Amino acid sequence: MPPINVLLSTKGHPFQRDPFFSMFDSFQRDGIAWTHVEQPAAQLFYQPEHAKPYDVIVDYSMQGVGFGRKAGDPAPEPPEEFKRGIMELMEEGSHGFVFIHHHLCSWPAWEEYANILGGRFLYYPDRLHGQEMPDSGYLLGVNSTYIVTNPDHPVTAGLPATFELQDELYLAPYFEEDVVPLIRSNFDFTDKNFFSPYQVVGNGKMFNRDGWSHPPTSNMVAWAKNYKNSPIVYIQAGDVPTSYNNPSYRTLMTNAIKWVNSPEAKSWARDRNQGKATDPRETVTVTPKPQTWPYGWADAKESDGRRCLFCDQDGVERYGGEFMMHTAVKDAREVTGPLCGNCHPMLINEQMDTGGWRLKGA
């Protein structure tokens, strides 16, 4: 059987290249071959004539956000040839699509792109579906339980009923009425647990929510949908190696690639486009778990250079294969090492009781 040829698109957001690409190398045993093209060159492959050598497009890029602008300033418009090409390709129904993590932030100036993906993460306050929306929320390195709510779908085949994953979570508008939910997180998706991305890109303040609020959002972390005649899967996790190296995440990725390439998925997408498809229903209800912040503040451990100083989780704040080191202080004691994305923001939040620990220089 010939391999499934994947066109993998990246660029626009930092990621740890070696572990990410090692994950895709591991897919070869499942009959998946891949070719990597960075943006903006990858836009060319959304045109039907250039997409022909490939079966599936996996997009991990982030395009068109327009960093450096102020709230209210327009984001960059996507090139007309890209818009024309992707609409033709989606109508043609010859390819499957898997979109990962920060790709949900792409092309905020083009509302139809949010409809293609099934939602949108907003770095800046904006309008979406006729409503004024605040910037979305982010939280790095979250440990949460992922619950398979649609166990009969091919994308969730072979996954355990629940699995733990440490990754970034988003508080963002998702269009539940237009998608087939596959997996949900038991995390509490309310603004008290997240931070404002505009405070980062507009004001240079990391892990800050001053003056920011956001309505609660869906707890979906993976879904299937169609756009026109093409099958699509979106997977919200994918920020760090704790996901890339997780066996359940790898199973989810390979299942998604195989399913969107299948004749069954393409037939389903065509039928759904014509209002004929019957979507598989969720059979599991997920109740959000109350968040218990902070944890592990009794003492800091000496660093092994890899584990979080406080909670012993993987210190995922790293790029280019290197951990970001921080120094935590309490009275006269200083301990230096990596921090996970949960403990780091707590240490710089003056309203949090962290047992006297604070991040040096914050």
C-alpha cells in the first residue's frame, strides 16, 4: 500500500523543532510520509494544481496575526491567491486536513478562515460572527485529563477513555454547532484560570489579566468537521514535547491523518456538505474539575535541570531544545531551575499564596 503523503506546514510561532519532527518521523511506521514546507511558501500548496502530490495537509503554522499592531488596527489580509486556492481545494474534496494548536490563530482578518477551522483564537480584541469579542485566553503547561467523548469515531480509535496531557490550553470561541466533538478536557474554561494574550503582544506583560475578562468557553480539545467537501480534524494540543512524546497524542495524530485521507471521511464530508450525513454523537459527558491553585508551594526542590522546581512536572518553558531557567526566592533562599507553565504565572501573581516564594526580578 502506498504511503499517505503529508504536506506539513509550519512557521509563525516558535516550537521545538527536533522533538516535533521526531514525532512525524515515528509516523512512518504507520505508513505516513511527510514533506515539510515553511510559510509563506506553503501557501502555494493550497492551490489544487500544487497540492496534487500530497494526500493530506497538516498545518501547524500561524499566519496573518500582525504582531506589533494595537487593538483596533486591522490585521493583514491573506493573499487573494491563497484564499482562492484553499476555497477551490476545499470544494474539490480531494484532500484531508489536520490543523494543530496555534494554527487556530491564523488569518483573523478573514472571518471565513475561522469557519474552516471551527473556531478562532484571538490575540487582539476583534469581531467574530457579528459580535465584539475580547482577546482569547492562554495558559501554558496545563496538566489536565483528556476525555474521549466520542469513542466510536475513527479518530479516537485505540485511545484510552481518558489520558493525561500537559500542554497549553486556550480560552477561545469554538463553533460547537458546526463540529463533531471528539475529546474534551476536564479543565475549568473560565477566565479566572487564563491570561490575556493582548497584554503580551500589546503591553509586553506576560501572565497578566488586568482589565481583561472573557466568557466561559467550550471544553472541546479535538473535533472533526467538514468545510465544503473536505474532511477536517482540529487538535488543540501541540505546544510542547510533553504532547509530541505522549503515546496517546501520537495515536490521535496518526488516526486523524489516516481518517481525513480515507474514502469514508471524504464521502462523509460530501454528504455533510449536502445535509445528508449523520454525525456520530458524543456518549460521554464531561464535568469541569474545580481548579486547585496553587500546589506544591511547601518547598522548592534542588533542580535537576529538567523538572519544575515546585510541582515536579516537566519544565516545558523551553524553545530550541533548551529549558528557560528561573530563580525562585524565599527570604534568603534562592533556587534556580525550570518552571512549568502552571507554577510560573502563580509565582508572579501577588494575589496568590505561594508560601512566601516569588520569582526573582518579577
